[in-house]
Amino acid sequence: MKMYINTLIVSDIHLGSPVARPKEVLELLQGFNFKRLILLGDIFDDLNFKRLKKEHWNLLSYIRKLSNPGKNIEVVWVEGNHDEGLIDKLSHLIGIEAYSEYEFEIGGNKIIAVHGHQFDRFLYENIVISNISSFIYNKIQKYDRDNQALSRFIKRKSKGWLRLSHKVADSAIEYAKRKNRNTVICGHTHQTLQKTSGGVTYFNTGCWTDIPSTYITIDFEGNVRISEFFEPEKLKLAS
């Protein structure tokens, strides 16, 4: 039986990347009934659509069906740093509007969703280093495919990664305060995090290139929750 929620948020799917998990994202979307879907940036890895495989197009096709007015589902794409410049193409491809940030309210909870790269000073001050680091980590993930034990160990032990995650969180919280929001939700860092300061709570969605992948749900009272995606086949094996 599908769970009925108000809003489902996923980010950092990186379609076109060898470590993208479009089939798993599709399973997640098919497992919920929701009124709103927010694609919180970096849905694509880059501008090269030739890298998209059949399962990538299947996911995009399903999202397009969800955006059909007859479904009564609001589908929102918030632009990330990897898919900057795709606004016109994506709107035509999937039939949804794109935003630099998106504000909404549920049960009195005033929420703003923004990808988060806007708060990453290191990214803009060290573009070459950031690109090289991302390339190396993606290669490690590719050859660490089964359970990503090495990838998860590297991320867990990386002080730089953790510092970045908290710096983005702190900047996002300050931004939400200026916008008079109770909650701010970001992606970008690929690191799940929940943090509260000065009456604002920050949530990070994590990503869909890691195993386990993570996502955010919001119920009809405005309660926000970070969850992990567990693949049905693995659940059967564990039972």
C-alpha cells in the first residue's frame, strides 16, 4: 500500500553519470502518493544528453507523466550547479517550470527549497580543485558499486566534506531567516544533515549516487523527515 504524503523531495540524481541510479529513483516515485514533487537540483550530471541511457529516459518520461495537469500533482525543478543552463531544455523535455529557489507552506511551516551551491564558497573559489575531486570520487564510486563501502568510508572520514556540509547549512539557515522561513531544505553536499539554529531548521536531502540513497518527505502537518531508500530485493533477502 502506498504512503500518502504532501511533498516528496529528491536531489542530486546526476542523470548521465555512471553512478546514477534512475531505476531506484523511479521505484521511489512509484512507491508514494504525493501532492508535490520537488526535484532539488543536479538532476542531470552535465549538458551532454548523449550520456543518458534507457533507464534515464524512463525516469524522465515518468516525471513528465506526473506533471500532466490531470494528475493534480505539482512538479517543481529547482536548478542546481550541474544543471545550470538547462532551464529551457528541461521545461520543454519534461514540461515543468524551473526555479532558482522555491517557497511553499504546509501546516504553518514556511519552507524554502534551494539547491545549496549558492552557499558553497569553496566551489566558486576553487573550481578546478572541486571538479578534480568530484571526478576522482565518482571513479571510486563506479568501481565500488556493490555496497560502496570504500566510498562511504571516505565520506565519513573526510573532515573537509563535513566542514563544507555545516558551512552550507549555516549559510542556508541565515538565508532562511532573512526570508522569514521556518525551514530550509538543500541538496548539493551529498551529505544528509538536520540542524536547527535561531528558530530555523535545515535539512539536507543527501543524494542518489550514494548507497543507500536518501530523500525527504513532508506530511500534511508540515513535518519534515529524511529517509533512506531500501531496495525491495534487498528487503526480501533480509527478511
